Amino acid sequence: MAPKLSAIEGNTQWLDGGAMFGNVPRAVWESWIPSDERGRVHLSCRGMLIEYQNKRILCETGIGVFFPPKLAERYGVTESEHKLLASLATLGLTEKDIDAVILSHLHFDHAGGLLPSYAEITAGNDRLLFPNARYVVSRTAFERAANPHFRDRASFIPGLTDKLQTSGRLLLIDGTSTSELMPDRLSFRFSNGHTPGHMHTIFRGDQHTVIFCGDLVPGVPWLHLPVTMGYDRYAELVIDEKKDLYETAVRDHWMLFFTHDMRNHAATIKVDSQGKYSVDQCWPQIHRLSI
């Protein structure tokens, strides 16, 4: 059977629009995404599920609901239900059905869904979710999370690297592929402009090749090459890395999968004579799409 691709919605968050569009004037970015009265934009924290040959690989777990109330309010997490688990349930799946969880990096809005809800944690259940899965992350990203820079240490979850290490199921990636995870279909691409060791999963389907863009390209509003985030480590490097990705994506018709875009799950892109990239084909919903 053909591989299947699904978008798995996690908990959403509201973040400052100026931070999400660091070098873009508010008058411009508000034409792309409307803000609330506090200047915040609504963002998905979406995972990508690959189902193939009785294996289920989940890219990202989203932000989850592990924050105590004060931090949940600060970071704009308004739901109390662990939405990622609820989204898996709509496909007839539970956390136990996932064979591997691939994490592009360990910022809390991408890895927080590994943890139970705050209510469960305070009740004494602080285990990692997905008990039958390998946890896959690049070695560089793992080391950054274990020893963060002062600039971004608030973006990481205290103690998470220890939990991953002691799980006995952590797989650290050094190269572009791994023989343990669909070697004929799956590989990785790396970027460093947003955070060191940011790992992008590439899956080669029968009809499409899809890449999980993570925070290199959070969604359609960030497609334009000069657009970067205030959270990016090196803005100019992000632009260079996006351009390098786009050249391959246009040539080979890759699907770009977006984690933070509330309106669009994925898109192929095109380039005009002036070198401006834009959406070619768009997928606003992806539910067990044959790829």
C-alpha cells in the first residue's frame, strides 16, 4: 500500500506577532495573520504522521499542556486537553501505536507534547508519552538543549534531556540518514540558523517527497526569503538555508509541511523571474493522504 500522510493537530498558542515576524513591520505582517488586542498571532503546533508498512512515525509532538497556569498564560496556551493525543484518536490511534517520534529540535513548542498534562504531572505522573517509540533527535540539537545558551535557555524544558537519556529509547542522529527508520524512504536535512542541529525529516513517497520544515519555514507567511523570526539564532543564515531548500523543493516538486500555519498544512512552491517564491499547490487539510 502507498504511504499515508496525516497532519496531527496539537495544542495551539498565541505569540507576539513582532517576535514571529522579527524583521517585518506590523502593518505588513498583520495583513498576513491578524493579531489579537495584545498583538499576538494564533499559531498551530502541528505534527506530521507517516504510516507505511505497519510503521507509524510522528514528526513533532507540539507544545502540549505541561505548563503550569502562569507559564501557559505567558505563552498563550489556552486549551487544557492534550490535543495531539485527541487528534491521534480521530485516526483510531493512541500514543502506544507510535513507533518513532522524530523531533526537529527540543524547543518547548515542538517537544512539550512528549509530556503529560500539567494536572497529571502535579499528580505524580511525569513520564514521557509514547512508551513504545524511539525518540529521535540530532546530536547537536540534543547537546544544545542539554547546555543551552543564555539567549535561548527559556525555550527548553528543564529536565527533558535527562528523561530522554534515561528512557533507553533515545536515538541521536549524526548524519543524513539512519538504517533504523525506513532507510529506503526517510532521510534528514539539517539547518542551524534557527537553532543548532535543527533536523528536517524528508520522506520519499510514491507520488510526493515531503519535508518537515519546522521553524525554518513555519508556514506560508514565512515563505518570502527575507522574512525571519526574532527567535532565530542567525537571521541571515536562515535566509540562506531557506533559499538552498527552495531550490531543491522547486526543482523536485517537494511538499513543504508546515507546523505553525493555522490555515495551511503543506504546499509545493514555485519561483518567478524575479526570484520570489510563492505557493504553487496548497493542502489546507491532510488526512491519510496517499503520497
